[in-house]
Amino acid sequence: MKPKFLVVFLKEFKETLRDKRSLLLLALFALMYPVMLGYMLNQQIERATRPEREGMELAVIGAAQAPNLMAQFKQKNITVQQIEPMDEDAIGELLRSRRAVAVLRIGDKFTENYQAMRPAQVELWFDSAIDNGPRQRDIDLVLREYNADIAGARLLAHGVSPVVMSPVKVQRYDTGSTAARSAGLIGAILGFLFFPAFICGLSAAVDSTAGERERRSLEVLMAQPVRPSELIIGKWLTSGLLAVIGITLELALAHAILSWLPLEEIGMVWRVTSFDLAMVCLASVPLSMLAASVHIALAMNAKSFKEAQSMASIVVLLPMIPGVVVSMMELKTAMWMYAVPMLSNQTLLREIAKGGDMGVAPFVLTFFSSLVPALAGVAFASWRLRSERYVLAV
């Protein structure tokens, strides 16, 4: 003979599968965040690799006066387009049309000032409203190198070593791993992957409690030979299972997208293995069950179905607060973070993405930090269901 809570669970789960609204929420939130994450990273990769694919085109006015500078541009794979002199309005129109990354205007007295060892002025025109930052920096780098080469040659001509202009030589060494930098860059985005735990089972939790009470079908269930705790556990498992399915699908899809994208193009890497992902999904099961127990407890304490929906919708935002506070305060990862529901899951995935040695303690703390309050929520809902005033809504 099946346990009574299992009978309730199977009954509720079959009814939920017939509810298009619950299935739509599950599919929407399981797909939305991974697709958004993949789209944003893909756009960033596109912008970073665009100069290599399309090249850079620099419009130059008076290019004949600085042949060495033009040759230096060509060595850096910057295409030089010689154009006729034009006024400021025409230059602005040329930049807005995106036919050139920037416009370099060399004055008529450039050669004269250069030979006289006076500052030879050039004008670099660009449109900061257009996303050409990396390409503009490449042009600035060529101009600085050209300026340094000329200064060094002039110092040598006067018998002075160019080394005197660099009294301190700084060598930089970055000890941070690519995985650690990647986790830091996309850590904030990864935190949102656990948000659907509080969404996917929301409709089923509210409808099977406050909704059934309003439709008077809860009285029929209470008349059956089943204890209130068994009723609540069956409904809790139904709502929690939907959240578990949603989170698992979402994490798996996000993992597939991050593994497929060429993140190395933007100096990032995703080294989370399938085993790591499975452990994260397992540690996230209590979070889904906590979300289900919170929704059920709130719905059991609400006076109507609409009130239950409103309260549950507001509470959905609360689990995001610890993660936002930690990111704003720029706190370092500490063991206490694994004892805070939702924050523990976010921290766990971020630290795994860094590729460090985690140990068992973070997984255990993450698991039980959500499981204990989840059981407390179920106990409260079971106690609430024993009240005749609640069941009869008086």
C-alpha cells in the first residue's frame, strides 16, 4: 500500500501537468535566464572580435605629410583611407555614418614643425556615442608609440640616451587564473540562475492550498482518512519537484551555452565539469523545497487566493537581497555565506567556476541551510491546516 502522502503527491502532480499556466512558467524561466546569459556574452564576444573580422578603417586628412606614421598604422593592421580636407560638420557626418572608426586630421604645417623640432599638431576625431572603444584605443596606442619613437630618435641625435626618460621600469605579473577572472566577471549573472526556484513552483503551491480552499475542494480532502501533515507533504513535494525540474534544466542549459561559446576570445573560460554541475544541482534541491514550503506556508496563512498570490510574489524578491548586499559591499567569500539560503548556492557555483579546491563542507552547509527552514515551513503549514477556522475560511 502506498503511503498517503505519496498518493496526494501523485494526484497533485497529475493535476499540475494539466495546468498550462504552471508548465508555461516552468518552461519560461528554465529557458529565459540561460538564453539571456548566452546572448549577452555572445554580443560581448562579437564586439571584441569585430576588429579582427572587419579590420579598422582610419580616415586621414593630409596623409602625405606623415608617411612614417601611415606605415606604422598599416603595420598594426589599420587601413588608412586618404580623404580630402573637410570641415567639422562633414567630419561628424562621416563618423556618424560609421564609414570610418576615426578621422585623423594632419595640419598643413605638420612637416614644417616636425623638421623644426616643434610640436607637430594632429587632430584625432571620433564619436564616443558609437561603440568603437577597443579600436579607438588601438589607434591611440599607435600614436603614442610613434610619438615615443620620434622623441627617442631626437634624444639620440643630441647624445642623450632615451633611457633617461624612463627612470623606473615596471614589470607586471598577474597571478590570477583565467577561471578566477571569469567567475568574477560572470558571477553576478550566475546568481540569477537560482532565482526561478522561487517561481517555477509558485503557481502549483498557491493553487493547491489557497485555491482549493476558495473552491471548497480542500474540505473534501480533509474528510478523507489522511492526516493534515500528509496532505501538506504531498502538496509540498509537487511544488518542490516543479522547482527542482526548472532549476536543473536551467543550470544544464546554461552549462551547455557557456561550454559552447568561445569565451577565450574575451579572456574568459568556463571549466565547470558535468560532475560539478550535478553536485550543484543536488545541493540546490533543498533550495527548491524551501521555496515550495515558503509559498505553501504563506498561502495557508492568507485569507484569499488573490492575497496568497500577492504575498508570494513579494516574497520572491527577498532571497535576492543577501546576494545583492554581498556584491555591493564587495565581501570576500567566507564560510558563513554557505549558511544563508540562496546566497550559499550562488557562492557555491561561483567558487566552483573559479576552479579551486572546495572540499565537502560548502556542499553540506549549502544543502542543510535550505533544508532546515524548508522542514520548518512544512511543519507550520501542517499546524495551520489543523485549524477548522482556516479550512472553513471563517
